[in-house]
Amino acid sequence: MKKLLLLTTGLIITTTSIGQIDATLLRKRHVDTTGTMLNMDAVYNRPFLSLGKLPVALGGYAEANWQHLGTDGITEGHQFQMRRLTLFVASSIAKRIKFLSEIEFEDGTKEINIEFAAVDVELHPLLNVRSGIIMNPIGAFNQNHDGPKWEFVDRPVSATQLLPATWSNVGFGLYGKLFKKNWVFAYEAYLTNGFNDRIIDNREGKTFLPAAKKNRDRFEESFNGVPLATVKAAVRHLKIAELGVSYMSGIYNKFEDDGLQLDKKRAVNVLALDGNMVVPELHTSINAEWAWIFVDVPETYTQQYAKTQYGGFIDIIQPCHRGKIFGFENSTINIACRLEYVDWNVGKFRETGGNIADHLWGIMPGISWRPSAQTVLRLNYKYYNKIDMLGNPPARTAGFQCGIATYF
Amino acid sequence: MKRFLHVLLIVLSVPLSCKKLEPAAPEDHETLDGPVEGLSDEQRAMFLKGDIAFNNDVFTKETGLGPLFVSTSCGSCHAGDGKGHPFTTLTRFGQINEQGNLFLHAGGPQLQNRAIPSHQPETIPAAATFSKFTPPANTGLGFLDAVSDADILAMADPNDADGDGISGVANWVSLKNYITLREGSIDNTGKYIGRFGKKGAAYNLLQQTAGAYNQDMGIVSTYEPYDTFSGEEIDPEVSNQTVQHVVFYLKTLKAPVPRNINDPGVLAGKGLFTQINCSKCHVTELKTSRSSIAALSYQTFAPYTDLLLHDMGNALDDGYTEGSAKTYEWRTPPLWGLGLAKISQGGSYYLLHDGRARSIEEAILLHGGEAAYTRDKYKALSKEEKQKLITFLESL
């Protein structure tokens, strides 16, 4: 009993003393704004807090929102959502060895994912090794998906329902950067575990790369033993823009099991282009991404599952006021607009020769207030026009979303 | 500061008018889905469960799809509960007379023309005749189900006693062991009147639904327990409860609501429809008898069918049949909802049993057999009269 009392008292004292850490000791590591950062740096280009000389830095972000959306007169009413709570832990293990992890709680605790947990070893600016759970560098959004960086409550449809953001896998690879006057060149190349056959066998009833994430074993074992290769090259002119081209290629089916051949190897290939720029003088920010997906679907399977898909988005953000608002010295008001298009099934019906539709276009105007660079309050109006694969009259969804996203 | 407060107030007031900036519901007559009026709260809840199972449940390998199949969900064949598209047209083969299907050993009666990866789909045996069936609309099926056998037989005229050239016979079918007879069913040497399907070979909506799960999606139930790939009895892949919810959903889908009923062109077309004898088979009005669903009991409705088989001539004789129907006989398809076919068929018409007719006129001109006289009367109409008749049909 005496021991138990001592232990309890000790625990209370320890907890209290931790709770009483002087907040001034927490040092804020600011986001790099030198202009030399590329999209690939997004994973480290986040605000972190570190405590004194401890080699560990902490961070995270949260996103919550209200929305009222209706589809052809039917609405779910007022919805309050806690979309994400993400925690980062970074540590410098040695001078040129660092570790970063990102754990995300989506929709409350409905999904808990390790989105990133990798060790980086810097050998040379052009040769760095990354190993662990990495975010495959396909397009731009996948690596640069933090809610507070975006002016819209929803993530782009093409990034989450065409490409599978956030798409993380276990693997390793190399990356590097080269600086030449106003130019920055970069590359990334990784081998990781890859997709599985859920991409053409899922409850969406369409070729759907995000369905691969339903395989709970994917961080433990490769579905078919063939690595997924992802490569990206990017170039940035410090005064003009950044352009990226990325490619991902792998085998998605279990072509053999227990030494027995079951099918031929079936490939999934993804090509993506991305770019971002800030228009001089106007300070208009433009961010765009477009992807093409090619899947080897068996001829004898249903045409619901497409061999080709494409889609993308463009975000245009215009700052319209900078200054003090409600006491926040560096406030910014932005007006924004996102345009989206996704075609989940590019092809023609064998039976009629007619076009297979299964596409969506959307427009999302919005206004946002950034009381600081790390926090955004945003109000969007969303309008989506979705057409089924037969090309019947569209399902129209529209409504307002209002939310907050902030790093902490 | 004041300026920002004003802006903030304006910005925040916009979402308060959110309903006004959301897409409005289409008018009732513009769509085929939705329940019949007069359902109780419990019935509406069951309708919703059936709606979800019918339209949202997409089968995968994990949930039992195939391995041989035609489609992955009910909704993919009946978009918006309307007529289907040639993409999901069914192929049936192997039966040429009422003696039964000769190719059950070879995968009959239905071709599963798709297969999950690493499997091969079926092919039609060289010696088998076949027919293609475009998925029909689902609407108003509960009303058709509740018509009494006596009323159907009252419309039959097997020997053409009235000499109008139109006979009309019932398709007498053997019942599956899981079928419960509906009230007032008429027994004809152990066979009963079928009324659903292109040949009228399905007795009721449970047979139609359990058969579709099994033959269209490769989903086994306790009703249809045999796997279409192995032929073996396997564990159910869909619950009886889900099947019953879907049956209830199909029974309680509303009847299509006609449009422009007071338009002079439509009214004139309606007159021509009767005048040239279209209504002899596409009977304008039927009545339901007592139904376990009160909203369907003793209702008068306008399906434009007599639920009987008619000789449609050589051009529509594919050499395949079901039940006691001859290969050239087809059950009169209900014409209600015809004008809305395009909104479920991708903007085009695919009419007649196999979708071969690309317009209403083409469908009329392909009528033969008992309908030849009426077809010729249609041909003799003036261009304006033809247009009025078609305008009427499109209003259904």
C-alpha cells in the first residue's frame, strides 16, 4: 500500500511538472519561405515545435468543418465533421540523419493511418536515402496534402478518388536536389509495396486506385511481390514556376500464389503532371495537377472497370487583403476557385460503340481568411456534376462548406 | 473594423440560404424512382433498405461476385430504375419449346458473359439458339403483381373468338419450390400464370429477384442455392432478408407518372392509339386485387399491357423461349415510362426485347404476327398522325 501511494504521488508530481513547462521554452521552427522549396519538400516544410535542446520536434494539424450539401433535392442536412487530426514527430538522429513520422486520425477515429514514417540519410545534396513508410511522389497533392495549406474544405476529387491520396507505402529510395542560379532541379525515385486487385474489384464498381488502401496488410507484405516504382522529376525557376512530372508503375494482381500461376502479370501505370506558380505583381497563386491512369483489365471482365482514366484540378487563389483583422497583424483574405474534372472510364462500349461516361466536373469558389500563415478559415460553395457510365442525366450536388484548418 | 464585420455578416449569411443554392429535386414525372404513395412509416423504412441493396450494393469477389456474371449490382442494369442499356443485355439460350431447356448442363438458361480475373466466361454452345433481353424498367411492378389471375385470363383469347386477329395467351409455368402462391392463383395442371420477364416466365418478383442475383451476378441465396460456375450448392452469399427487402422495394416503386396529359397532340395520339388497335394488347387500364401492401390494393392503373403472350411474327422470333411460350411469342411489355427510357439508356432508345429498335417508330414497324394489322394501320397514318401517336407514347 505504501509503495502504491508513493508511486501515485510520484506520478502526480511528474505529470504536474510536465504540465508546467514554461511555454517560452517551446521554440517554433518556421516554415521555409526562401522560394527554393519544392513540392517534394512539403513533408518537412511544416511548422514544428521543439523543446529546448531536445532533438525532437512536434507538430500537427487539425481540420474541422460544417457543411450542408444537397444532391438533386436530397440533403443530409447540417453536418459537422472532424475530418483530420494529424500528428508529426520529427527528430534529428545525427547531423544528417533525420526521422519524421505523420500519424493521421481521419473522421474521428474511423481511420487511423501512418501516412509517413521514414528515416532520411543525407549523403550529398544530390543523393539522399529515404526508407520506411513513404508517400509515393505521384502528382503534387499526395506529398503536399496538409489541410492548412489549402483554401478548400474538400480535397480535390482527382487526388482522392482518382489518385489515391494519401498514398503511402513501405519502401526505400533516393532523392536529391541541384541548385543553379535561379533554377532548382530535383528528383525522387522509390521502390515500395504497391497496389492490389481491389483497384478493379471494389464497392465503387469502377477502377478505383484508392480501393487499394483497404488492404490492411499492405504495410506488412507486398500483395504480389513485385515492387511499385515511383519516380518524379521537378524543376523550379525561383521567379516563375515549378513543374513536376511523375510516373508510377507496378503490377496489381496476384498472378501467382504458392508457386502456382493464376493469371498473367497485370500492370497499373500512372503519369502525372503538376505545376504551381505565383503571378508576379498580382500575387495570384495557381496550383494544378493532372493525371492519367492506365490499367491492364482483363478483356473478359466488366467494362465498368476502366482501362484508362484521367483527371485533375486547378486552384486559383487571389489575395485581396493583407493587414490587421480582429487584431491579427498578418491576416490575409483570399478569394479562391477550384475547377475539377475526372473521367473514371475513358473508352467506348463494345456493344454500341458509344462513349462510356462516368465522369464528373466541379467548380468550387470560396473565400478564406488566414489570421496567420498556419491557420485558415474557409468558406466554399461546391457544385459537382456527376454523370454515370451510361451518360444519363447528371446527379448534381451543391452546397456550402465552412471550416477551419490549422497547424499546431 | 466595421467594414470587416459587415463583410463577415454577409459571408456568414450566405450559407443560411443554403437550401436555395442546392439543386432542386426533379419533378415526380421526370424520374422513375420513388415509392408509391400511401406506404406506412415501416414500409417506407423497408423500401429504403431495399433501395440501398438494389442501388448501392456492388458485389466484389469478396462478397460473392461470380466467378461468372453479367453485372456487379442490380442498379447497374436498371439505372434510375429505368430500362437498361445493351451493355448489360442478358443472353438466354437453350430452350426451343415448352419441353424445357436442353442446355442446362452447358450453363443454360443464361449466359454469364463476364468473369472475374483468372476465370473464363461462358460461351453459347454451337447448337443452341439464343435471345437477348435488354433489362426492363422496374417501376410499377407491384401493381402488375397484384392483378388477379382471373383478370389476366379474362383478357386472353387463345382461339381468337372475337376475330380481331389478336389472341393472347398466358404463359403457364412450373413454380420454384420457394414460391408461395398469391391469393386467387389459378392452377392449370400444376402450372401457374407467369407475368414477369420478356417471356412472362417468372411467377412473381421473388423469383425474378432471386434469379437475377444468381444468374446476373453469380450470387447464391437459399432460394437459388446453386453456383452458376460449379453447379454445386454453396453457402448463401446474400441473406433472405436482403432479397426480401429488394422484392419489397420493387413492389413499392411508384408507377411512372405520365406527362403533358392535356396536350392536344398527346390527346389526339391517345385517340389514335385506341383507333388503330394498339390498345388491344397494350391494354390501357388494369385493376389490382387485394394486396398485402394496402397502398397497392384495389387500384386502377395504366400500364399499357395485358400481361399475356402474343405472336409477334418471324422478325422477332429468335428461336428461344421460356415456359410454355412459343419462340415467336412475347409478353406485351408495359408502355408506361416509355418516354423516360432515354434517361436510363444513356440518351438513346434501345427498344423491343433486345434493344434492336432505336426509335419508337422503328419498334412499331418491327411488330409482326398478331400486331401486323395494327402495324399496317400505323403505316397508313399521315405524317402528322404518326407524330401525334409517338408524342402520346413519349408522354407515358
